[in-house]
Amino acid sequence: MNRAEHVAWVKERALKELEYGDPGTGPTRALASLSSDLRKHPDTADHPAIVLGFQLAMNQHLKTPEQLREWIEGIN
């Protein structure tokens, strides 16, 4: 799997966690999934989204599921 395919897979899994997860834990699970999965490929193991997503969430910049979805979809 190349880098682009891996990133697409990571985003798909994170969005599923966001969509189908419990409303109280879905966003956290989506970010955890994204971070964990990005680390699984050598070309994305140090992707800036791993840290940035948690920083944005902790600072209330990803307050709604819609904001998180938009952010995840924009990762490349």
C-alpha cells in the first residue's frame, strides 16, 4: 500500500469511528484511530496530524463532529 492509499484508509477508519461511535466518545475515538493508524506506515509514522489533531481538540478548535470531519477529510 502506498502513502496515498494508506492515508485514504486511515481517514476512512477515523470517519467511521466518528460516524458510528457513541456521541460522547466518537470524536476521541476518531482521533485515536487516526493517530494509531498513521503510525502504522513508514511514510506516515511522523505525520503532523498525529499531534496536531489532539492539540486542536484540546484547545477547542475541533468542538463539533462536523469540524472534526472537515479536518480529517483535509488530511493528505
